[in-house]
Amino acid sequence: MSAVNATRCLLAAVFAIGIATRTAGAAETQRPADFVDAATVVPGLIVEMRYAGAHNFTGRPVDGYEAPHCLLTRQAAAALANVARDVAPSGLRIKVFDCYRPVRAVANFVRWARDINDQKMKAEFYPNVDKRTLFRDGYIASHSGHSRGSTMDLTLAKTDGAEFDMGTHFDFFSPKSWTDDPTITPQQHANRMLLAAAMRRRGFRGYDKEWWHFTLRGEPFPATYFDFPVQ
């Protein structure tokens, strides 16, 4: 190959890489076709996206949440729709607090956790936890399964929207939020078990340290962390 042809091939390769990089970057700004708005799929779904507003442990809207929508992979949304249909005959509905979470939101959590002086929401969300131990104790992490699109935080509610008593509220940083915490009442434990069983029946696995946290088994993107905004 002549030097001229070699140079042309090199320039063509660099140009192709540049296009691929720009395309990948553009994809980060738009919702992939594999994701849906769960409210359009799950019957009776109650959506209260906490990180799109100020009622969360940071006390303000979180980066990446530009609208209060529950976005999930198509597979996770379809499975959650089955859960909703299962519990509906008993007068129950599903209420979600968080679904897909952009990587930029996780980074926002990390910055918040490192700002020890920001204790605005301590009384409600972590009254008995020293903020300096949030990473050590696993309440805040640098990566989240939510960013893969098949993890959600939710609870059971009555037809009028009233939440079941689960012993703690969503995002309460405490061992009391562990699914099998022994200090809650028998009824609160029964409510947690009802939720866990309903989710497990349709292919979800729970997280033992957060009674509200579930991930679809066999999720379609087990190693991909998305960063498009919730819109």
C-alpha cells in the first residue's frame, strides 16, 4: 500500500470513529426504543417520582429527572403490568417512587453524600445515621441497578391511593427498612411479604436491605448503565 493510500485509510478510520463517537453521545440524550413510560402499560399505576421533585433525601430535584415519569425497559414494564393485574382483584394498586435512574442522577447522589454540611432532610430520611457513613453502610453507591432500566422502587396502595403501612417510608436509611427487620409489627411484616410475593411471582427479585426495591430477573441490559434524561 502506498503512503498516500495508507494516509487516506487512516483518515477514513479516524473519521468513522468520530461519527461513531458523536452518534453514541447523541444516543445518551434520547430515550431508547427499548424503554417505555410504565404509566402507559401498567394498569392503575400510581406515579410519585420522588427525585423529580424536592421530597427526597437531597431536598431538591435530582439531575436527570426533567419530568415525573416512570421509565422502564419494555420487559420490566410488561412484568410489572402483570403484577398490577394480579393484585387488582384484591383492591390493590402499584405505586412507584423511582424507576429508571440516569447515571447523572447517581453522580448527583454521590456529590450530595460527600457534602457533609448538607443535612437538610436528615430528620425525615436518616435521623439515626451519620452522613459520613452513607457509603460505608451501603445507603449511597457510585453505581445503581436503576440505571439499567429494569429496577424500580415501589409499594402497594389501596384503590384510593393510600399506601400500605410497611413500617418505614420509602428511602428511610435504617436497618428498619430491611425486608425482614424484626422490629416492625406483624401486620407491617405481612404487608412487606405480600408485596414481595406479588413481585416474585412475576419474575422480580427483591433487595433485602430495602423492602421497596425490585429488579427483573433476566433483565435485558444487565451490564449497561444509561444516562439519557427522564423526560
